[in-house]
Amino acid sequence: MSRKFVCTPTEPVVQTKAGKLRGYAVDGTYTFHGIKYADAKRFQMPTEVEPWDGVKDAMSYGYICPILADPVPMGEVMVPHRYWLSHENCQYLNVWTQSIDSSSKKPVMVWLHGGGFTAGSSIEQVAYDGENMSKYGDVVVVSLNHRLNILGYLDLSPFGEQFKNSANAGNADLVAALKWIHENIANFGGDPENVTLFGQSGGGMKIWSLMQTPSADGLFQKGIIESGVLSGFLNGAKGNGTLIVSAMLEELGFEKNDAEKLVTVPYAVLAEAYKKVAPSIAKQGAYIGCAPMQNDFYLGDPCEVGFTEHAKTIPVMIGTVLGEFAFGPGIPNKHQLSQSETEAMIVKKYGDNADQLMQLFQEAYPEKHLTDLLDLDSLFRAPTKDFIAKKAAYNQAPTYSYLFAFEFPYDDGKAAWHCSELPFVFHNTEKVPICNVPGISDRLEEQIFGAWIHFAKSGNPNGAELPEWPACQPRDEATMVFDRTCAVKHNFDNELIDLHHKVASKLPFEGTVLY
Amino acid sequence: MSRKFVCTPTEPVVQTKAGKLRGYAVDGTYTFHGIKYADAKRFQMPTEVEPWDGVKDAMSYGYICPILADPVPMGEVMVPHRYWLSHENCQYLNVWTQSIDSSSKKPVMVWLHGGGFTAGSSIEQVAYDGENMSKYGDVVVVSLNHRLNILGYLDLSPFGEQFKNSANAGNADLVAALKWIHENIANFGGDPENVTLFGQSGGGMKIWSLMQTPSADGLFQKGIIESGVLSGFLNGAKGNGTLIVSAMLEELGFEKNDAEKLVTVPYAVLAEAYKKVAPSIAKQGAYIGCAPMQNDFYLGDPCEVGFTEHAKTIPVMIGTVLGEFAFGPGIPNKHQLSQSETEAMIVKKYGDNADQLMQLFQEAYPEKHLTDLLDLDSLFRAPTKDFIAKKAAYNQAPTYSYLFAFEFPYDDGKAAWHCSELPFVFHNTEKVPICNVPGISDRLEEQIFGAWIHFAKSGNPNGAELPEWPACQPRDEATMVFDRTCAVKHNFDNELIDLHHKVASKLPFEGTVLY
């Protein structure tokens, strides 16, 4: 059915601090793509964009940050992608909103994409499209690109004061985007005092790192951290850049200490040099960048150094999915396996711990097929539980826990993988066919989407058609398990995850890392 | 609303000549992405893929061909893109079908993408998605990637027999794809004896070049050429590769005649060398490749050398759009201009010919705003009319003419631009917001889509809810003008286009070439 498209010389036009922007409207959803929120020279802090006269069009997604790897097309039925054009001048954001009246003051939801701190973009996944979230949730949705990998997170500070915070340039872009939102979002119908960050994987890590970043204090009020706590992830960002940058300079044939040369060399050349020298430096356990570095800009991992006083006051919703890295093929003929065949597979993987894990798994997930234990994640779940326990212990702002355990209609039924909740979160299951189970997935989408929207509106996810969902209390993790039937379970997987994490962290890594 | 997703270990699985492939189904549309239809070494003819055992997944779009340029994100509201991962090993196709029963014998529609012979891909535009076309048309839709630019069209034949047909390698990929379709499409529910090529811009050029390619005879039965005849477009492909390849060898520091070196140098390096040396060789009027070269594989432009006996027998539907290269901003306040303001703008552009052009334009398009004359295309329309006249004169197979003249709801009303009919053709206006005019665009979509589907089924576009549309006769061009009201007009713009083409071909090129 036709929708009403509006884009005239005068409508919709919004005044921003730097100048006027024109977007378009579809059935009342105002859409602005590719708004430049900052400029930046390589390795430098971002600066405000230059003002302009007249009206600029904001109808094409902006450049995304170049990445180190050459991705291979794969797994598209599980995680459909939208690749885009890249350039290091990538400080762009997108806005979807139901109003451009500055008195509307609708909740603002800011999407921080995944891909660690090295890859991804605001539009990398088909599921990231913000139109439905804005329309069905009556919220202002913002998504954004920022500097990644060595452009965003490489410490050159030992090579000169001019590179003081290059190790956190990517996160500084995020702060600049939040500042742009704070100053401009009212004219897009948003409430600058009600900004919720939500992000998955690296996007979740960005949220807790921004909670620990004083210059971001007051620029957002709440956070939804989805599969965003992974043990030891930031270890490569400890120390400083002396070794890695020296090695890059040598590899490129530049003088020792002449880091200025790295400012002008083409990105592709810089990236090749980094990829060549980084592995051996990583092996020494030294700093290789590609994640925020603790300094006076970023105060460090809250689970290691403690939450800042401000971070303690931020309501957080946080969770993981059942299978996370289970990107590989499903268990063949899962539902036709005999009990003994099933047990044999589990013993093969978990050895002496198999019996106890099976018992704990069946207690935690009585309705699940036992083979899902083969896909069970604890690499995210264990440190996420630790985050929850520590945050809840402060008892200063609510912390809500969830676990996404939906079985997808793929192969013989596949445990939820990393990213797989996102089409539900964005109300975009219509765009991602694998999510669709007639009679089931629409309801689950309303429940998950509703919880995210309610949390963004009020800091409390209750209100959607879900069982009552209490915040976690010290030593009481109340977890909303999102599944065909949603239910809150208290401390339901503590023993399972404890044991699994001990066992799994010694197993060879079996997953396929798409991110 | 949820749709039914099916992808089990056994369903949907299709047997091809080389092995079994698994796709997925959504509400009964079977979908196979990224099927490898051929392999090829650089500059060599494609070969059949190696057979495999077991079942391969075909659920991720394959690599697209690398391109020479770095595109800039722009014009997305007019032509939304889907960029993708590139690699010269890019012989992949996609299939959407309503049946995988080999007795179904449904019409097959093969989409050849635009971008000249240098750029683009099977999924470059959001509008190219084949699901709706298959579902609403009950046809098998195939789209494909092939080698482009210097990978597909660079003549190295003067440098050795091993490079005999490198100048047409990209079109040889197309023939390989058509051969794959001929041999395999029955198992995807298609009729290998009822294959219609449709393509726009470069895609249209591919169709008429394949009509003149003996090895493609019998591999397709009909063609729909959309904005695919452009005067002088292939001039750069005349002569042979001696000059350009010698210049590239010199630029790269390789020995004269050592063209083998060009086989192994990375594409990015090859492309840089080409881009550096090509302009000066083009200035001399010499061959620079990037389009098919006339030889015993490809017999040449039918309007120059005459249609082959086989080409004469192929039913063709062919047309253009009103504005083609009118990608720039619309005429400001078009509908508020006074008659004298309007005329002043037209006189400014067309000088002494303005009065006659205005009269002819108003006769051809009495319902159009006079400022649309400023956007009127004749660069495609004039040679397209020549193609139609020549083809119809043979009188051996029907030739249907159309013109897409829809005014889009953008700025103050914008004349149809290059590519703008595609969302209607693919039944994808729901995916491209700018097409949407409530009460108007849905009906136009049914009419255009219906005509394309009827032509694919029977070689005759009649049957959709359109006025009777006769084939062209010698000296009688019966043109279906697709607009808010569709109508057939006979020789309605002959004088207009004659004069406009004479005038416009002397004007500086004002358009923005996105393709």
C-alpha cells in the first residue's frame, strides 16, 4: 500500500545549531540520514562542524569508518548486512522521529552499533533500521558512525602531546555525538534530558565505557547493554602505544618517533602495517589498541576499577542471548536424536563435567532440548552476571537483567546467536525472515520491543504484556527470560554458568566470530 | 505480520548440474542467494564450476565485481543503494521462485544490472530485490554479478593468444550465466525455453549486445531494454588494446609486452594504473575498453552493423524515462512560476530553439508542466527511437515502445530520472518511499509490473489493466506512456526529440551521472 512521501523545498526542514537540514517524511515518520555531527583530523579530538547558510539535504547515509578486515559474505540468513561506503571522515548520525516540534520532548534512543571497537556501522545490519522503532514506539531514534580500530583507538601519546587522547578518539566521537544530540535533538521532537543509549556487543561495551567517561556525564540518562560484557575483551588496550606505534613506524620505513608521518599515510597502508606488526606484540601481552584506554578521559572498566559515582546512578537494562557465538551449523537432526546419542555428544564436549552440566541445564531450562547445552554461552553471561551483581550492590539505580532464549526456525531449531535479538528490539522482524514463526514471533516482538520502549520512556521496562519484572537486588538476579513464554527467574543459572564458564574457558573456541 | 520461514537440513534443497544447493523459503517464495555459476581466471573465459558432494548453502549474496571509482554517498532518496563486498571472483547469481518442481515451467526473468559495463551489481539498488516480482508475478527471477570494467572488458589480445577474448570476458560471464540457467533452472521451477532478459542502463546495453552474440543464441527468448541505448556510448571500445595496455605496462614499470604481469598484480594497483593512463588515450579517440569489443564473439552494435538474423527474431520491449540524467535539484517553486518566468528559464537553456521546443513539448505532453522541458532527455530517447525504427522495420518479431513519464512527489514535482521506473518494475515501490503517491502509485505499479510480467510470459505486454498496446510497425512507433493516466501515443515525440537532440547534444552536459 502506498504511503505518503513528503519532501518539498520547505518540508521537513529542521534548524540545528550549525544550520538548517532537510530530510523527508514517510507516513509521518521524519527521516534524516547522514547528519554530520563533528569533524576530526586523524588521531585528534573531534571538533564542531562549521556552520552553513541555507538548507542542506540529509537524505543519504554518511560514510562509515574503514575497517581492518576484508569481510566475506556469509551467514546472511542469520544476520543480514547492509555494507556501505567508507571514509575516515565518518562522524555521521541518522534520526527517525514522529515530530519536529521542539515542544514534543519524546524519549530519545541512541543506537551504538557492534563490531567491537574495530568494525561495524550504524547501518551494518538490516535490523538496525530505525523507522519502525520510532513509529511503533513514538520515540526519537538516533544511530551513528564513529571512528573505529586504529583510527579511533590507537595510543600515540608517547609520541607527542598533540596525540594526547588518540587512544580514545573513537569514544570522543561518541561524546561529540551525544553533545550534538543534547544541543539539537529538541528540534527533532526529542527530550535532551531523556536519552537512552542502547547497543549490542561492542555497542554495549561503548555504553559502559561512556558511563565511566566524565565528559559524557549528563549527556545520557539510561543504558541498555546487549551482549556487551565479555571477559578480558579490553586486555589488549592496557599499557601504552610505545611498542605498537614504534613497530608500525619501523614497518613503514619512517624515522623513530616520527609519528606525524602516520597522520598522512593512506589508511590502507597504515592498516596493512598495523596488521603485520600487531600479532607479535599482542603475543607479548602488550598494548595493541583497538579499544578504549584507561586515562583521565576514560576511567576504566567498572567491574575492575569500580563504577564512577555518576555511573552508579544510571538505570541499566542488561542481558545476553542463550547461544551467542553459536554461528555454526545447527545440531543435525536435533529432535530425532535418542537420549543416549544426545548425552554422548555432550560428554564428548564437556567430558567429566557433562553429567552435572546436563542436570544444571535441565533445571535452568526445563523446556529446552538438551543439545542446546552444546551452544550455551557463558563467555558473555558470566561477566554480565558479575556486572549485574556489582551494579545492583550499589543500590542507587535499577538494574534489569534479561536473557534472550528464543529457538529460531532454522535447521532443526537453533539456539539464539549473537545479534539475533536485534530484529525484535527494533521491531524489524518483518525485514529478517529467519525470525518469523507464525503465531509466536509477533507476540515476542511486541514484548521485547515494548520492554525496550518502556525502559527508554521511564527507566522501567514494565508495561508491555510481560510478567512483572523487578529490578535486581543484591544477591537476587531477577532475569526476564524472553522465549515463547516469557518468565522472570531468580538466580536461575548461577551454578550452571559458574561451572560452564570454568569448563568452557578451557575448551578450544568453537564459534565462528562474525563480529 | 509473521511470515512462514522454512530452512531445514532437507528443505528447500535443489539439485543442480554440479551439486545440491540449499536455500530458504519465506511464505512460499524459495530464495537462493550467491549461487556460483562459473569460475574464471583473470582475463580468461569462464569455466564451469567444479562439482561437489553433499549440500551447499546458498543463502548469502556472493561477491560483486570490484569497481574503478570510489562512489560517494548521495542521492539515496532517489536511488537507494545496497553496497556489497567485492572480489574479482564474482560469478554469482540469485534465484527467487514460487516452485522447485521441475514440471512447473514458469517464465524466467533474468535481471542484468546497470552501471555501464564498469560498475553496479545484482543487488546494488534496493529496488533490485526479486522476492516481490517472483511472488506477485509467479515467475522465476534471476539476478547476477559478472566481471566489469578492466576485469571484464580490456583487450589484451595483441599481447598473446591466451588473451584472445579478454575484451569480452564480462559478457562471456553473462553467457555462462545464461548457460547455467538453461541447464539448471527447470529444477528451480523455471522454463529454460522461456527466458526473458531485462536490464536498465548498462543492463539494457548488455541485452542488445547479447542479442548480437552467437554463443547466446537460444539461451534467451526475449528482451526488455530499459534506458539502454545511448548514442556513442561504446565508442571507447573501438580499436584494440595495444595503446592502453602498453601504457598500463609502462605505468607499472613492467617490460613491454609482458602482459602476463597484469594477471597477478592486485586489482587495486591495476585499476590505479588504468585510471592514470586512460584519459589521455581516450582523448586520442583510441580504444580504452570497459565495454564489449566487436569481434567474432560479439558481432557489434545492431544499429551500426545491423541486427543478426537471430536478433531479428527476438521480441523486444524497449523504452526510456522522461528526465534520465535529471538527478540534480528540481526546478525551484516550479508550480508557482509565472508563464514569463518559465519561458525565461527555457530560453536561457535552449536559446533560439526555445519557442519551437516549447510548442513541440506542449503538443507531446499537453498535461506536463512546461519546466519539465528543462529536464527532457533525448540522449537516450533519440537512439532508442532509432533502435525501435530499425528493429520494427525487419518485421520479424514484435517491438514494443514505452516511455516512463511519472512525476515524483519530490521538491515541487520532479521529472522521472534514470533508474526511477525500477521500483515499479520490480513491484518494490514499498521499499522506495519516493515512489509513493497514495491513490496513484499502487495502480501505476500494477500496470507497469503487469506489462513486464505479461511480456515475460508471452512476448506480449497486453493483459494488465492498460489500454491496448500494439507493437511498433515500420514508421509507426506506438509508445505506451506510463504516467498517472497511461496512454498509447503514435509517433508523438518524433519532431520534439529530433530538434531537442540536435540542440541538447551541443549543450554542456548538466546532469549528475550516478551511473
